[in-house]
Amino acid sequence: MPHQWDITLQDLPDRGCSWDVVLPCDVMRDRHVDHVEAIDDLRADVPWRGSVCRRGDCYHLTGHWQARIRRRCCRCLEPFDWKVEGDVRRDFQLEDTQEGAADDVLMPPGQLSLVDLLREEIWLTWQGDVACSEQCAGLCSGCGCNLNNESCRCCKADDDHPFAALRQLKLKD
Ligand SMILES: [Zn+2]
Ligand SMILES: [Zn+2]
């Protein structure tokens, strides 16, 4: 399926090429578009700009993107919009043989999809545990209440519990 987000490296003009696009959320989430695993929980269109130029046998690509993805906070377990961005620096080469080919070696004519490339970069930047904010207080380990918006009674009640000091220690490590 030919589409507007493909670049053919072999046809690259001498001055290279650049793009400044906003990839629609629907396209990035659509598993029928291109090959890299779709970003299911993407919440907004993705600004994505970059350029690629040729130096000898090497196609040098740089760029920048910003995304907003629905995630669950690792502390309070509430869903939130994870804002993430990244700089891209990749070198591609064209080679007829797949033998010993590195990841960024493409078969001529070197078809590059800006959708797949962006998805790859998002997955590479993915972090397993993300918090809704630096200040997120998380859940009480005693009663399980959300300490961001509920005041917990179990913690206050046992401040003079013999093990209260011990819990303080534990929290610090
Ligand atoms: Zn949180
Ligand atoms: Zn509690």
C-alpha cells in the first residue's frame, strides 16, 4: 500500500529531505498500517519532524517527536496521560545481501516508513514503571487507599505502635 509517509532512500535527492508532520493517532494505532506493533494507547496525534541526508554509503537520519500515551501509574494505579518525547539518530545502509545484516541495513531501494520508524522509537523509549507525577504519594500499604486524595486513618492511628519507627526506616530505602 503506497502512502505519503514512505521515503525511498535510493531516490533521495542530493540535498536530502526533511519532514515536519503530525502523524494521526488513528494511523499510529492501526495495526493494519505497516509492520511495527501499533501504539494502542496513544491519546493524541504525534508531532514528528526530522531529516535524512546521504553521506557516502550511509543515510543519516535525525529527528524529534512528542507523544501522549494512556498509562497506569505504578504508585497509585490510576490511569494518566504519559507525556514522552525523544530524539532520533539513526544510520541506514542499503545492501543486497541480508547476511550478517544489522538492524538498520535495508534491501534496496530502501523503503523507510515514517510510521514504523516512529513506532520503533516510541517502543525503544518505553519505560516499564511510570508515575503520574513525581509527587505521587501512591497507595497506603496498610489500607490500600489512594494517599493523593484520601486521608488514611490506619497510618495516623498507629504512630505510637512499637513498629512505627521501623516503618519509617523501611520507607527511606
Ligand atoms: Zn500516581
Ligand atoms: Zn492506610
